[in-house]
Amino acid sequence: MKKKLNLAPVFFVGPHVILFAVFILLPTIYGIYASFTKWNLMNDPVWVGLDNYKTILFDNSSTFHTQFNNGLKNTLIFVLLSVPLLIVIPLLVAVALEHKKVKGKSLIQSIIYIPGLISISAGALIWLLLFNKQLGMAGNVFGSDVSWPANQPYAWIIIIIITVWGGVGGNMIIYRASISGVAQDLYESAEIDGAGPVRRFTSITLPSIRFPLIYTFVMTTAGAFNVFGQPLMMTDGGPRQSTHVLMMYIRQLAFGNGESIAGMASAMAVLLGLIILVISALQYYVMNRNAA
Amino acid sequence: MLKKKWGFSALALVLSLSTVLAGCGKDDSKTITFWTPLTGDDGAYMDQLVKDYNATNPEIKVKHVITADMYTKISTVLNSGKGVPDLAIIHADRVPGYVKQGTLEPMTAVTTAQPEIKQDNYLPQAWSTGTIDGTQYTVPLDIHSNVMYYNKDLLKKYGAESFLDDNVVTIDEMLSLKGKLAEGDFVVNDALLGWVILGQIQNLGGDIQENGKPAVNTPVMKQAFENVKKINDAGLMTPFGEDGYLMFQSGNVLFSTDGTWSSTAHAGVEGLNFGVTNVYSNTADKFTNRSSSHLFSMFKNKDRSEEKVAGIGNFLEFIRQNSIEWAKAGQTVASKKVIESPEYKDYMQSFFTSNEKEIESLYIYTYEYYPYIAEAVDTYCGDIVRGNVDIDETLQTMQKFVEDKIAEGTSGAAK
């Protein structure tokens, strides 16, 4: 019998493939192309080969070299500070919530999740007032005499606080769902054998949720590299550009005032993308190997 | 065989429908799409003006679209050629770049059809901001300025009311208050500090460009910073990182250097007894209120019909006659018909158009690379004034910053 041509899968997969190609694949390819050009977003791009990359990576006298290095350094600081907290804190909250004696689990979960729905700009205004020396809690309740956004390490502290406050909910829900999927038999057996809560956590909970853990670790890290709103709203990249992250430079170059410098911005974005790619790959490799 | 044929037909049908649906759209030949970046309270006042105009039953009505991130969207639609707005409000510093890139339509057709839309009927610097090489590309809505609000109660308390006698508060006058203020009180905040610095440059007889090249690392720029730094060093400026704007509203600061548009917010603060004057200066002979302008402009759009251009002309003439509504947003209206009317005097910002000298003080930078210089000044001015960085070193960095951006930006030929 002649094989029938089945078009049904095409109809199901087609729309997604089209959307992916139009909104993600093509822009990505064009963005990579732009990184090899001088382009102001208005007129035709002019091909300059690797000039942008050479300037960014090797021209010590160039403003763009300085910006890229400062931006990357600050981004790395943010990643190193925020990612561990965004993994550990939601995990602890999730474990605590899963305890059978906890009442009102859903209510607590909702309260912790809601900050993630608030826009960065609205949240930032609230937190800046809280840490305001004259008007806020920091000055009036805790007696802090420091202007937090204008001094280090306080500037990083308030950025991390708002980031954790807004980001805890997402990972917590993933962890809570995965923890609730762990077989209770394992805990009961361990308890019978005399294992305490810490041992049960490290030997049963963590190994059992290793895949959600890997997923959230990689996604949280990638998201942290793309940080933009918190330093922009909380400290405007200050004090002395010490919280000026790479995405702020990229956006300013591409869409700031004055003629766009989109080629240089694209090159910085591609470099950032490569860094995220390498780190994500390393994370997968290391954690999967350890998980074997 | 039948199924196969039907399958192909269904696929073709879906694709056809998609194409047809994508092509469908509301007929907009009778509507002027008007983009503005007015995402604050001021957007509501423009909404009202558009509503008032449409209420006159013009042949072509105006649809006001408040566009967040408008300039990003402009670059997107200009590249694609679709969805270009018929009319847009842009800022003064955008004009030279857009003209150089060949993206702005001259206003010739509008000014020809509407004889009253001419230089004589607008504040001179607002009009000339849109004049490039003799061609008019914009029609001004307003001038919005850096200004200085003062707290009447504090001025009285510290015996400083005489500072206002000549409408010029000098830095020396401010310094004379050193050691006389109560704990937690300050002479001036750092609101819009970058604009203040750019104003000081004019007061010192300087400029931000020399022979078309950026002039950032200059004795004048250094002097401007040092003059303002004196206030900080005397302990009279609100502390670094504090919200000086809020502190003025709390009644702890004598002077606040924010914008004309802030008068509406200050007026909403209970118990704040305030007035407005010129931004402080190093000399009593010269004062400057660094300004910008909201300008009506038309981006090149082959779909803009002659009827629409005529409709735009009617709308702009309506605005020229009726933009007293815009004064409610706290802005200095550019139309002379409005600012010379009796009712305009009720608005606080009428101070800045009350005489020739005040009008001249509203300085708009039109240098092509002003945006890069403003960015450099804004990025570093706080640290310089507070003494957090070495001033000479930082001016070098700022100069390099601007030069590098200019060098990188000279790309492509105008279409």
C-alpha cells in the first residue's frame, strides 16, 4: 500500500516553528551580523569585520573596552552574590513549607510569590524609600546613618535584597513541586534508621531533586547575567559606576540618547551571550557528571 | 488520494487566510497617528488637547498614542517602513541626529498651508531648534527648563530673602549661609545636577563644542564643576545619594534645581510654601536655565497623504492657539499667543517669559553631539561635585567617552 502523507504534525508544529524563527532565530542571526558592522540603526550597516571585537577586547584606550570590562566585572559580582542566594533561600523555604506540621502552605506560598509579579520599577521605588536615610526604615528604625545607594557595599546589598525579594518565589515553587514528588518511603526508612533532618535533607531531598536543581541553577545564572533593572533603578549604576552592569552599557549604546552605536552594542551582547553559553554548558557538565 | 488532496487544500487555505488576515487593518486614511513620549502626568494633558481638537470635528482626526520607549520604536518602524507615525513629538537634542540621518520630513507643506505657523509666533530658541541649514523640520510645543524652586519659609527663617531681589541667586550668596543652618537643613539639592552644570558653562561664557568638536575637558567645564563643588564642600548641598528632591518637599532645603514640570508636584505638597526663580549662578550679571523643547515632527513616511499633512497643519495651528492646556503640565508654552495671554500669568512658569532677559536665559543646546556630552556629564557630575573622583582625570575620561562614541557613530550614508 502506498504510504499516506500525513500532514497533521505540520499543523501542530508549524505555528511554533514559525514563531520561533521569526521572533528568536532571525533576530539572533541579525544581531550577530550587526556585531560585525558599524551601524546606527537608521542607515545601512557598514561591514567592519572583527573591528568591534578587537576594540572591546584589546584596545585599552577605548571607552568601549573600559565599559565592557567594568560592566562584565560588575555583572560577575552580581551573579556571584545573587545566584547562591536565589538557590539556597527558595530551597530552604520550600523544605520548610513541605513539613507536615505547617498550616496555610498555599497562603504562605502566594505571599512569597507575589513580589515576583511586581515590576522592577515599582518595587525599586518602595525599597529605595525603605532604605532612605531621612524617610525610611533604615534611617529611622535601625539608625543607619549611611546613604545606601551612594556607598559600597551598601549599594550591592540593596540590589541583592530587591533581587532576592522578587526572585525567591519562582524557584521556590519549582522546588516545592519537586520535593512533594519525592517518595515518602525514603524519608520513613531513613528516619527508622536514625537519620536526622539534616542527613535526610542532604542524602534524600537533594539527590532526589537534582534535575530541578540543575535546571534552576542554570536558568537563574543565565538570568542573573542579564541583570539590568535592579541596578538601573536602585543605584543608576553608581556609586562611581561600581554597579554599572554590562546590560546597562549595551542598552545605552544601542538605544541611548544620541546616535545609536548598535554595532558595538551587538558585539558586547554576543560576547555576553557566549559567556553565558560557556558557563551554562559547564554547569550542565559538572552537575550531570556529579549526579551520575 | 482524496485525503491527500484535501490535506494540501487545507494547508493552502490556512496560509491564504493568514495572509489575508495579516493584510486586514482598520482604514486609517482619516486618522493622524500621533506618537508622543509623554509617559508621565503630562500625557493626560496632551490627551485633553487632542480631545479638544477632535471635538471641533476636523475632516481628519488625531489619535494620540503615548509611546513608552518611543525612540527605540521609531528606529524599528523606520527600518521596516511600516507603522511610521504621521506626527510625533521629539526632544530638541534629537533633531540634529534625525536630520543628518535623513529621517525627518521638512515642515514646508505645513508652514505654507498655515501662515501663522512661523518664527515670529513662537519663542525664538524653540523655533530655531528645528531650523537646520535654513530648513524648518519641527514646530515647537514648549520649552521645558531647569529652574530653581525656593522655600519661602526657610528663606525668611535664615534671613535670605534678599537673595531673590535681582532674581539671581549667586553661589557666593548661598555660601554666605555656611554655619547658619539647623541640623538637617541644606541650601540646595542636586536635582538635575547635569543640567545645572550645563547652565553654568553658559554663565562662564563657554560652550560644549569648539569648531564642531566636543569640548568637555576644558577650563570652562572644570570651572563650572568647581563652582558647584564649593557648595558641596561647604556642607550646604544635600548629601550624596540622598533624595534631595524629596528633602525639598519635606521642607529641609531652601532651593531645588529641578524642572518647570515639577511645580505641579510641589503644589500638591501640603504646607510647602514655595516660589520659583532662576538657577543659581557664579555671577549676578548672567544666569542660565538650561532647557530643552518638545517639538512636533514628521518622520518620512510615503503613506502620509497630502490630506493628512493638511490635517496636521490644522492640528498644529489649533495647538498654537489653544496650548494653554499644556501650561497645566508645568511647561513653558512656546506659542506667543498663549504666553502673552492674561491667563498665562496665573502659571508659575510665566516668570521665565516675563521679559526678554528671562527668555534669553532659556538656553537649548543644539550641538549635534550634545546627547553624548550630556550623557558624560550626567554619568560623572555627581561624583565630581562630591569630590569622589579627581576632576582632571575624570574630565579626560569624559572627553574620551564622547570622542569614542562620535568616532564609532559615523557609520553608513544617509538614505
